[in-house]
Amino acid sequence: MLRYVCLFNLNCIDSLLFKIKDLLNLAAQNSNIHVMEIDLRDYYSHDNLVKQIDDITGGYGLNLLFNNAGISPKSTRINMTKAEDIMNTLETNTVVPIMLAKACLPLLKKASKSQESLDLCVQRAAIINMSSMLGSIEMNETGGLYAYRTSKAALNAATKSLSIDLLPHNILCVALHPGWVRTEMGGKNAPLEVDPTTAEIIDTIMKFKAKHNGGFYQYNGDKLPW
């Protein structure tokens, strides 16, 4: 049975409240969905989290770590940018994914070893870091968004390093841009709807192979420039 472990980062809870009820209802109807609540910036709690995940997955490890939580402050222009906003955004969008990947590494290694017959792919073991095209330095033609752009560019750099360091363990690592989606963060003017874009994201990541390792891709599989 496939098991899905959904983590709610309490640091981002304000933007998730409207979705929590739906997810809890879904978990109530499906015994293989497990919802856990954690402040991921409490790094001392990561070891306990990993133990809980290991218990849930029955010791088979973790095939896919999808680092999705993120924040974007409203202070976007240089005259309004605050050091506090930059630090908070960097911690949530960059430091947390790195530290969670480190904590979950034993589970990912365990999953990879149990699927030795598979080549590098999501079905074996993978880390997908939700990035953004706003983290692309080459594509930046409008400026601003100092905290968010910086945090996502740093996450891209971290993803590349992870792809190199974890390759001997056959763990795939990719940075993914989800598209400009009509969510609370994306806003009502975003051109993409949640359901079809989510389906496309799933289809894309399921096709990731060794050639995608360490890359930066869009929700539809198109490669993005650094």
C-alpha cells in the first residue's frame, strides 16, 4: 500500500487554514494518508518526526520528500525591504528544506536500497524542492522581490549540491517551478488553476530520471535557466 505523509509547517499555517479541513477529511476517508503537524523551524524536533515517518512507512523508508512549504513577504521593492523579512524567508524557503532533507536522509537511503532494481527516479528515492522561476537569475528582468528571489535562488543552489552529494546513494534531487497558480500566494490573477496544474506536476515528476538530476524544471517538464 502506498502511504502519503503530509506535513503542515506551522510557520506557514496562515496560508493553509482553508485547505487543512479538506485534507483532514481526505485522510479520514483514506487510511494511507497521514497528516502531521510540525514547526519545521524547530530543528530539534526533526529526529522525532523522522521516527514517526519511519513507523508509518513500516520501516521501508521514504521514496519522495517534497519540500513545498514557502512564504513570500509583501515588502517587494528595495525601499520597503526589511532585514527581518529576508531572514524569515531565507529560513523557511531555504534552510528548512536543507535541514529536513538532512534529517530524512536515512529514510531516503533505506527506500533507495530497497528499490535497487530501479534506476534513478522518483519511484526509487527523490527530493523535489519546490522552487520558483523567480529564483532564476537569468530570467530576472523586473527586479524586486528581494527576500523571495534570494531564497529560491539559494534553494536552487542547495538542490544542485544535494544532487551531487546524494548521487552515490541513488537519490534523485530536482528543483521544480510549479507555475503561476491561482492560490492564496499566487493571487486571483494567476493564469493556472490548481487541479489541472497539480495533475501536470505529478505527471512531470513521475517522469524524472537520471538526466534530470540536479536540474531546474517547470511544472510541465520544460527546463529553466539558472
